[in-house]
Amino acid sequence: MHSTTPILSINEITPTIFEMVLDAPQVAIKAKPGQFAIAMSHAEGERIPLTLANWDSTRGTVTLIIMAVGTATRKLCSMRAGEHLFAFAAPLGQASELKPYETVIMVAGGVGVAPIYPIAKAFHAKGTRVISIHAARNEKLLFWDNMLKNVSNEFIVTTDDGSRGEQGLATKPLQRLLENDSQKKIGGVYAIGPAQMMHACTETTRPFATHTVVSLNTIMIDGTGMCGGCRVNVGGKPKFTCVDGPEFDGHLLDWPSILIRQNSYKREENCSLNRYIEQND
């Protein structure tokens, strides 16, 4: 069905990362932390799964964060305010389970701050102590840090190159926090970002037996569990990211298969991107 979802604004907030605000009142009323949308820029475009990063039920707006890395996301990010998405379906997936933790750690890697923010905001509103770790390769790739800081009781920034905050990976302060939690107040960890980063976080928390939730961004087509493209192995059982997730217990995931499948279409994606760049030079 053709979408009537207008773009209110779209801005590049860091190199290759865009913030798109949509007029979508029906979605804004129903959206919950952890859920996502599927968007298409044009009739010939791909169906792109994107986290519902923020919403305002009063204004009827929904905010998406998009990293322009491939052909489909570049087309989406080339759209302008006033244009309409060809298709927009949301909210999809299961909402985050907000357990009654005394303290929860949020680990946001790169664009993972987009899905982490509404979860941290919801926990903070419940009175849970929120410790957030915001990680990126360098300072230029950090965004929404003030927003995340405002819903956190403790806020830590790490960059791979040391250009801001602590130098090193997000697992460094995560390890430190868990080691110093002598009274076992940290009930859970949410780690969202690149698959390798989420995997590393689950291995960091595993020795402490701390419940760790990750949000997967797998290959996805329809978002309704029909195609099977987003199938993952969870505790030895098949699950579909689009309808059973996108959040799963990181300690139960078959990470080797997830990491391998992520690169299944790299050659085709590169060919498509090169052709798109040549056509738009």
C-alpha cells in the first residue's frame, strides 16, 4: 500500500548518519521502546528495517536514525522534507521487557544509541538507576549524547581513538562496572550496536551471569515472519527477529552463524552501491 507518511525534516547529524522526523500520529500513539519500522523510499527501493528511535504522541511525530552505507539507505537519506515515503510500516516487533532492576547498564555502540535511548528513557522514568556507556570509533560519530545523558544516572563515553572520553572499547568500562558491583545491584545489561560489539559485550557479562539483552539487525524482507530471512538460533531453537525480537538474550544466541550471515550479500551490496555511485556522480 502506498504510504502517506510525510517527511517533516531530515538532517545529517554526523558524517553519513541522518535524523529523519516523520508525521506519523498513528505510529507515535502505539510505539514502544524496542520496536522498529520498515521503510521504503521509492517503489523500486528495498524494505529497510529501522529502529523507532524517538516519538512524540502529542505532536504525532516519529524519529528515525539512518546510516547511509548502502544503496537503499543512501536513497532514503537523499529525500527531502515535504516528500513522502513510498511505504512505512510500524510499530513492528516485540517491545522491550522492562524488568524491575535496581540498576541497569545501557551500552550503545555507534548508531546503537538510537534504539538504546527510548529503552534508557523508559527505565529512567520507572525509577531504575541507569548507567549508560556511549561508544564510537571517534568523537565525530557520537550523537544524541546529551539526550542519553539526560536519562542516565551515570554516563560514560568511550572512543576507539581516545578523541573523547575514555580510550578503548565499550567492554572496558562494562567490565569495570561489573567487577565493582560487589552488592550485585546491576540486574541487567542492554547492549546495542554492531554485531561484533554486542557479541563482545555478551562475553564480558557471561562470567558474571548478568542478564544481557541485545537487539539484532538481521537481513529482513517483510517484517512479518513470512520470508524467514531474519531467522536466528536462540538456545538451540529457531526464532524470527522480526516477530520474536528484535531483542534476545545475548547469552543464548548462536553468534558465529549471525556474524557469518551478516556478510552473505556483501558482494551484491558492493556491486549495487558502485552502480548507484556511478549513476549519481
